[in-house]
Amino acid sequence: MYRYDQYDQAMVDARVEEFRDQTRRRLEGRLTEDQFKPLRLMNGLYLQLHAYMLRVAIPYGTLDSRQMHMLADIADKYDRGYGHFTTRQNIQYNWIKLEDAGDILADLASVEMHAIQTSGNCIRNISSDHFAGAAADEVVDPRPYAELLRQWSSFHPEFSYLPRKFKIAVIASDTDRAAMRLHDIGIQIVRNEADELGAAFYVGGGMGRTPMIAPCINAFVPLDRMVTYAEAALRVYNRHGRRDNKYKARIKILVHELGAEEYTRQVEEEFAHLLGQGVEPPFAELERIRGYFEDPLFEDGLSAELDRSDPDFALWVDRNTIAHKAPGYVSAVISLKPVGGIPGDATAEQMHLMADLARDYSFDELRVMHTQNIVLPHVRKADLHALWTALEAAGLGSPNLDTIEDIIACPGLDYCSLANARSIPVAQKISERFAANGKTEALGQLKLKISGCINACGHHHAGHIGILGVDKKGVENYQLLLGGSEAEDVSLAKITGPGFDEAGIVDAVETAADVYLRERQDGERFLDTYRRIGMTPFKEALYG
Amino acid sequence: MRLLTGNDLRTGAVTWWTGNDWSLHVEDAVDVTGTEDEIARREEAARRVNAPYAIDASLHQGRPRPSHIKDRVRALGPTVRPDLTLKPADPDIGSWVI
Amino acid sequence: MADFVSDTDTLIRFRDDEQVDDAAVTVDSFLDQQDASAVRVEPGDDARALIPHLGRLSLVEVNFPAFGDGRGYSSARILREAGYEGELRAVGDVLVDQVAYMRRCGFDAFEPDAALDEGDLETALNRWPEVYQPAADARQPIWAKRHEGVRHA
């Protein structure tokens, strides 16, 4: 994985000092809250419902055991012994003191980590495929391109006061595991007919109150022009994105209002101009970064055999391990979704354990998934039983990847000052319901996503089943949505009808699941059945 | 009644105006109807509170209880982690919030 | 005279040439006449409209009515990329924590609504030991230092 050189380290260290200085001026009253707010947000520090919250960047979701241990130490030393992994592959802490923030950033910098641009109207942490470098279906490892863009976007002098936040995802396979087309810019690294690598740019996707699927604006940008193209896309947005209404300020609204064709024309014009401005790093820089993402030394001749005599272990292997490009290896998913638990939360002890297991069984590497789970990307099949045994003992062995129990949920009204309703209790009750009724296994892949407000941090638009919490005259109310997908078959979910109370939404999810079990044909997932039969049978069952 | 609330600038903790100081406990809060803007301005300028604002509340068993669920969650702590709330040992606190 | 002083007592310049005191006119007004040498660019103005006339400009003020409106950063870069070498002055709600990036975008004068603390300004301008991107200033990006001697595409 990538390692800082003296330049990267100097930049992160300078940022720590900058934020210490800004915090000091705030505490001395020399900065007002209005002036300080964008500065602290660009260092990931929010003022949330109960306290300050710090969001730490995990670039493209990749970290090593040393870094995971540090995340655990921060949870213990500065927070309340736990952290929350987010839908953009980051981690956030809920109980941070402003006066500690500088020390936390310094601790992070000591392990090549930071909270730079994890909030604010700037280019956010760049996300990627959590199976990058391991997946059998990738064209190349997408992370070097994400790293190149990370450096370009860090402390960008022109794009730090954008109309609104800006999220970029980079993938390199036709299977989309990063919700690429629901980002402000989604990049897919592709190979053309001449066997050259290039970047397909999708611009103007997003969730939030106006969900949009990003159109492709350029199917092949040569790799030695990718940064310049991104710069052009951002400049058009910075100049022309709406600033009169924060709810219309994302780039998706600009692309929608101009039309993809006109937006593209403007980007191409800016791109042609910027090609003469020396924006692009030399190809040698991309090569340098690629060098950090070489495959680990996979062993040859490993057995693909597995002792499946323990049925609990066999179920976990079937559910939570993914085919790997190297024979004898798999990627193993550590579920942070125990039945009745808080999706994405991990205690400091669990983080320490995951770090140790990564060191022992996965070439010292971990990944954070946008579905709020953790991946050990390179595990020998021969080590799986020992790994599973250790995970089980720590409450991390839930065999539920991509099932109805593997719920994405935003922090909701329990933690978030923007939320209108609680998300976590709904997730807890649904996972308990399906664990009790035994339908989880029969339902197969069913992606359920819950947001506690219209901002859609819980990706409800992209759920096979989505739930949106709203405030109905001071009472929590939940709308049900069906038919969304964040994957390569991307689609936006539709609302079924009137909302439900908390008990009602759990029943409604089971009702929708039962319609699928009744109507499905061979091999269909919930989403496939919904797409075939449409909304009507579900509505009849829910409201009939 | 109206309560004045904000966060402690240094720690971020949720605080409530008691008439002469800030408390972590909403039951210490006093009615500020008509004076909320003036107190908020003065206290924020002195950096004894960050981002203060007033909310609606009513008396519940003689103690102030915020009218909106968001303010009650904010006053207590996350409902999904009773151990981290201000009243970890109170079995009835759930019904106070919801 | 008092008015004049209060207009300019927050002005900070990073230029050696004579200060330009011509009144800046709006972009529309500038384009309508032949003799104005100073213009004020508002966030919604198209800085590229000035490009045919850079030769007669000696002062461009870029107004920041609110510090969060970042359009002026692009306006500055566009003018520098087009070869403008005259004074480029950021005016309005300009905060000390923004001047380092503004310098990188090509601003060489600042006239903030509220005076900047000299010590804070000094600290801010010396904050970044390196930069990741080439911009309107002369600083070498980190990638150029890493690949000294490698010809850039």
C-alpha cells in the first residue's frame, strides 16, 4: 500500500500545525464560529448532536494494522472506546473535544493518516473498490489512480471553496462495488481496443434530496491526462455551480440544468485550454505510485480444499468470503452487523483484534467497505478456520454479507443534528426480526439501506429496499422504497406510498420480503423480481 | 416555555442555561422567554457557550422537557447506547425521550 | 482624505511597482469604454471577457462578498493563465486563513474588509512547506521535485 515520503509527511504535519493554530485562535475568540466552521469542517470536525464529531479519512478504504491500532487507540484515549465506520469508507468518532483535536491529528499523522477534507465544500476523501488488488475481475488495481487524485485534490488552492461538497470514486472493473455512478465524479479505469488504459468519467451523480445517476461524459480519457480532465470538470463546476441555494449546489444540479451535453462541451473546452497549463503530473509519478500497490508475495501451489465439517464455519465461508485472483486465497469480510447491533460500530478491542488478524492472515492489510464492514483482502483458505474462530469469539463472525441483516444505516437521530428520525433502532429491529423468523438465508442477496433524513447518508435511494426516516409533526415516520441499486445495474428506488411508524416499518419490510418469496422465479434476487413484477404487487400487500 | 441551549466551546458538551450558568442537565434549565436573544449574544461573545439557540419545552413532573424529540435525544444521549447517556441507570428514561 | 485612508488602510501588496489608485469599474462598464485601466470582477462575472483587453489593465479587483464563495479563485487563475501580469487584488470578505491559497491562484494584493493580523498573515503565508499542484505562483509541485529532470508530458 502507499507510503508517505518526506513530502507527504511534511504536508500532513503542516496541516496539524495549521489546525492547532486555528483552534487556538477560535478558543481565544479571534475567530468567530462562522469563520471557524469551514476551517474545522475541512479537518473533519463537526459540531454534532451531542458533541464534536471527528471524521478521519481512510483513503480509498485501505489501511494497515498499525493504522487500525491507532484508530483503536484514539477511540480509547480521546473518545468513548468505539468508532463508527461510514458509507464513504471513513471512520468517525462521536465524543471529541475541540481542545483535543490537534493532538488527535498529530497522532494520526504519526501513522500517515489525517482528517483532511473529510467535510466542507471541497474535494472529499476519494473512495474505491474495497476488493481492489484482490478482485478477480479488475482491469488493474484502481488505487494508484485514486492516490494520484488524492494528492492533486489535497489543499487544492482553487477548489477549496466549492459551491458544495465534492465526492469522487474510482473503480477498475465492470462490477461496481463503490456506488461509482452515485458520486459527483465516478471514474472507471478501462482498457480500450488498442489495449491502452484510460479513465471513463461519469459526472453529476449523487444521492441526497435530488438523487441522480451520473451520465458518462467522456468514455476514455488517456491516463496521462486524467488529472487535467478532473481539473477541467471541477473548474466548470466552481465557476457555474449554483450558490444561491445550498440544496441545488451539487454538481448534479449543474449537469442536469445545463444538460450533460452542454456541461461536457464546457469541460472539453476548459480541458483543451488546461492541457497547455502543465497541470498533469508526469507519467513517472503514476508509475512511482503504482510501485506501492504491487501484489504481496502470494504463495504458489496452495490447496483450494477446505474442511467444511463445521456447518457454522461453512456458512460463514459461503456468505462472507469472495473469490480472489490468486489461487488458494480469498477476500474475507468481517461483518460489523451483528444481529441487533449498531451497523458500522466497532469497539477499540475489536479494532485491535482486526488489526492483529490482518497482520497474521492478510499481509497486514484491511479495507473498509462502503457497506460499513471490514475486509481482509488476501487470506489463505488454509487460514480461514483460525480466522473465523477468532472473529466468532469477538462477536465479529456474523455470516450475513449482502443479506437483509447486512444493513447500511446512517447514525440518524441518535447522533446526527441533521436527522429527522432514528435509523439505528430500525436496523436493529429488522435484523432481529429476520434472525428470528429464519428468512434471511431464503432471501439471499437483499440490500437494505436506511437514512434518517433526506440527505441520504444511509443510501436509501440505492437500496433494494430503502427506508427514509422523516419527521411527521414531531413523530418519527418511515417511508419504504423499493428497487434501488448502487451497483453496475444502478437504479433509484421508488417510494411505495404512505409511511409507517417504527413497528410498522419492520412489518412492512417483512411484507415486501414475503411478496418476493411468493413471486420469485428461479435464481431471481429481490431486485430482479421487483424489476420484473413492478411496484403493484408490493403495494397491494402493503396497503391493500 | 423556552430553554436556551448550546455546546461548550472546548468540550462540545450539550449545555443548558440555568439563569446564571450552563449545566449539562436539562432539568436545571430555566425559562428564557423574551430574553433568549440577549443571553445568547452575551454568553456567546464571552465564549461560555458555542452556537446557542432557544427551543420550546414544557414542564413534565415539574421539570422542563423539550417539546421536540430531537432536543430530547440531544438532552439525554443516544437512545441506542443507554450506557453513554446522562442517565445510564434510569429504566424509565426511554419513555421520557420517545 | 479621510475616506481615502479608510478605503485603503487594509491594503496589503506583494508587488514592487507603483500602487494603482484608479477607481475600478464594473466588468460591463469596462467593456463599454476604451480608457478604464481598473476593473472589479464580481463572483458571477466571466473573467474571460477581459482577456482581449489585458493590455490596458493595470488593476483587477476580484470581489469576495462572502468568504465562502470561491468563484474568485477561478477568476484569478483564468486571468493569470491568460498572461495578465498587472495587480490582482482580492477585496471584500477575505480571511487570513485564505490568503495562502489566494496567493497560489495569482492574487498579489489583498484589501480585506477587516484588517488581517500581521503575525497571523506571516504564519499563514509560510504555512505550506510544499505544494501538490502547480498553480499561478512559481512553486514547484511535489511531483516535480520527485521527478527532477523528468520531462513533463
